[in-house]
Amino acid sequence: MSALPAPEAASLDDMSMAMSNILPLASAEQQPYVSELLSFTLDRLHKEPELLRVDAERIRRQMQEVAVGNYRAFVAAAEALLEIREEVSSIDKHLESLIAGIPNLTSCCTEFVNSAEQILEKRKMNQTLLANHSALLDLLEIPHLMDTCVRNGNYDEALDLVALVSKLTTLHPKIPVIQALGAEVRQTTQSLLYQLLQKLRSSIQLPECLRIIGYLRRIGVFSEYEIRLQFLQCRESWFIGMLDDLDQRNPYEYLKGMIKCHRMHLFDVVNQYRATFADDTAGNEGNSDGGLLFDWAMHQIILHLKTLKVMLPKITEGGSLSNILDQCMYCAMGLGWVGLDFRGLLPPLFEEAVLSLFTKNISTAVDNFQAFLDSHRWVPLPAVGFPSSSLGEENADDTPPPSSLMEHLPLAVFTNGVSAAMNELRPCAPLSLKNVLAEELVKGLQSVSDSLLRYNTNRMLRDNESALFIKLCQAFIEIAFPHCATCFGRCYAGGSTLILDAKSSFDGIYRLVGSLQSRALTRPAQEAGNSSNIKENGNVPVKENGVAHGVETTQSSDPEQEDVNSTGPENRKPDV
């Protein structure tokens, strides 16, 4: 078949392209065959269906031959296909369960990742712990080491450990071990603080005070004002403890010990305070601590004076009072070096004690006089005199009581009581109490005078007893009263004049003595008249002062009894 001319070939090509675009079977696999059909001639196209039929028959026969020859393979393939379908359905079901389990798997994987990260972190921490094992052991031993230092008194090392732990807790606030370590160290710090305060409550010297205050400042628990307050409180506790150890059953010894403590230790405490806080109190102490030291010292002085006021009245000896006064003055003078001179506050306390002691002694003397007077038996006593040698040995300042008072026991007891009161007054006789004590002595003498007047009024005395009572009253006026004035003059210059000027207060006893003397002088004449009446009338009752008395005369056969009656007290002339 000859080739077509070029224009015809071009038109065929265009037609084939148009047909390929028009035919719907011109797929990608059929495109080459369609392109080949378009290149055939018309005759070739008419023959093409027959050729295709022949080829299809041929292929069918070949397929039959292949099927017959390979039927086993086809059966196996069919069975395999059936099994594959079953497996695919099973796989589809398992795939659905797998898809349903994927979220759980995902969460489990996430948990695993997280736990793995935690395990890795713990592993890193364990590795870090292993690498710093020795350093960590040192840190964990700090509380025990600090406790050992505190118990052994190594306070500098203990405070160094406190500073180290404080720095660590500041740098690592989120580490539990460090925070627990800080808590244990703080507990041990409290024990350290307690020991330091206990040392301030003991007997320590200035260097130890300086060290303790330095430790308290390093601890940083108290402010500067609180440190000063703690210092004074602790020293006061130690001071009070020493006073409590003194025996209060003996007021004199207790006051001696208390004064000694104030003189020595109060002076030391004030000096320790000023030396310890001298860096910021020099020249301006009142402004730096609000007058804390001054208030504390004044509190101690007030307590000292209150104790004196309570304990001084319990002292019953003037010499002891004088000794306590001397020690108080010495103590106040020593404390004056630190501005605590309280000598001006002492006189009222001791004046009150002296007045109380003197009043008590005079009252005791009066009570003893009254008791002896009430129980006195009016019998004449022999005169008693002191040897001249013993009088010569007496000190010129001494005033021995008159020996004639021994004939009158109540007056002797009273005079001894007054002498004892003067002896207790003499070592400690305040000039400001001169007039007051004179008044107390005069009151005591007036009490004796009143007792004598009451005794004369309430008692009925016989003639001989009345004579002895007159002598006792005369001895009180002429001997006991001047002797008491003289004794008071030994205690105070011009004191006897104060007592003698009160002589007018005893007019009652003077009148009593005068009346009793006049009655004693008139009695002998009355007795003589009565005796003449008896001789004339016999035993006739005689009225005296409106009272009838039976008179009996008896003849004494004993000449000694007659002599006693003739020289009895009623026949003596009273001493004026």
C-alpha cells in the first residue's frame, strides 16, 4: 500500500487525534491500539474484526489448554484466594481492635515516658548524691557536732556552724534536707542560748560577761535593747538567788549578808554593764537604753531599803543596829562611786527601828515593874552595897544603878529595864530622836507613877507595908527618876535636862508621898491616945475613919520580938 501524500497524511493524523479524543475507550492502556487503528487503511480496518475474532479464539483455546494443563494451580489459587479473604476479614477485625487499643497504648507510652523521666531524675540525683556523699555526711553531722560543741563550751565553733547552716538555708530554700538541717540547728541554738543565759545567772567576771554578750549578739535572737534587758534580768536572778540562800531566821546575820552582797555584787554588776555596753553608752547612757541601768539600779536600792524596813524592827540589840548602820553607810559610800549613794535614805529607817526598840524596851520595863509590883511581898530587905573596889573599876562613862534600889525589887526591875534600854540605845542614838526618846522615857516613868497611884488606891496595906510602900515611892522620886535622867544624859548631851524638866508630870506621886508621910507622923500620937483609953476602959473598940477596930494588947514574952516591934518600919522616920 502506497504512502499517502503529505496533505492526506496530515489530515489522517488530525483525524486520528480527533478520533482518539472522541472514542471513550481510548484509555491509557487502549491508546496505543487506537493509535494503531487510526493508522490502518480502510481494507485493513474491514479485516480487523475478523482478525480480532481469530485472535480471541486462539487465545480462548490457549486459555483452555492452560486451564486444563494447570487446573491444580487454579484450584490452589482459588483456595488460596478464599483463605486470603478469610484472613483479610480476620485482619480487619484485629485491626479494628488494634485501632481501639491505640489510645490506651498512647497513654501507657506517655506514662512510661514520664516514669522513665522520673527514674532518670532519681538516677541523676543518686549519681549526684554518690558524688557528694562525703560532703552530705558532713552536713548531716552538723547538728550533732554543734550539740557537742555546746555541751563542751566551744561556743565560737558552734556559732560558726550556725552561720554556715544559715547561709545554706538562704542559698537553698527549696531543698528539704537543708531546711530540716536548719530546723535542728535552730533547736540546738535554743540550747546554746539557754546555756549562755544560765552563765549570766552565775558568778562571772567582766571578761566572761564580754564574751557572753558577744555570743548573744552573734546569735541574733535579741535586739540590742533586749540584750541589755536580758543581761540585767539574769544578773538580778543571780543576785536574788544569793539573797535567798541567806538565813532569814537570824535578822542580824541576814542583813549583814544582804548588805555585803549589795556592796560587792551590785557594784560589780553596774561596772560590768557599763563596760560591756561602753561602745554605745559612753556619755549618753540615758538616751541609748532609755535609762535601763538607772531604773534597774533604783529598783535594787528600793528593794534593799524595803528589806531594811522589814528586818530592822526584828533586831533587838542596839549594838547590832549600830553595826548594821555602819555597814549600810559603808555600802552606800562604796556604791556612790557608781552613782548609787543612798546614805540620805537610811536615817529614817534606823530612826524608826531605834524608836521601836527603845519603846519596846521601856514598855517591857514597865510591864515587868507592874508584874513585880502586883506580886511583891512587903517585907523589909537588908541594905545592899557594892564594894568600893568594884566601883573603882567601873568606867567613868558608866552610870551604875544606886545600890539602895535593891531594897525595892519592883523599882530595881524597872531600873534594870531602863538601863538595858539605855544600853541598847547608846551605840545607835540618833540626834533627831532626842526629844522623841525623852518623851518615851517620860511616858514610861509616868506609867510607873500611875501604877503606884493605882496600887495605893486598889490595895489595903497594913502599917508596916504602908511604910515600905512610902519608901518605894520616895526611892522612885529621889533615886530611880534622877538615875533614869542621868542614864539618858549619857546617851544624849543635855538629855538629863529634858527628863528632869518633866518632873512636874509626877505631881500625883509627890502628893501621895506627902500624904502618906503626914499620916505616918500622926499615927504615933493616935496610938498613944488609944493605949491610954485601953488602960482606962479595957478592951474598947476604937473607931478610925468611921471604921471600928478591935484593939487587943498582948504581952510578948520574947524580948527580940519586942525589939523588932520597937524598931519596925512604922517607928522609923521616913527618909525625906
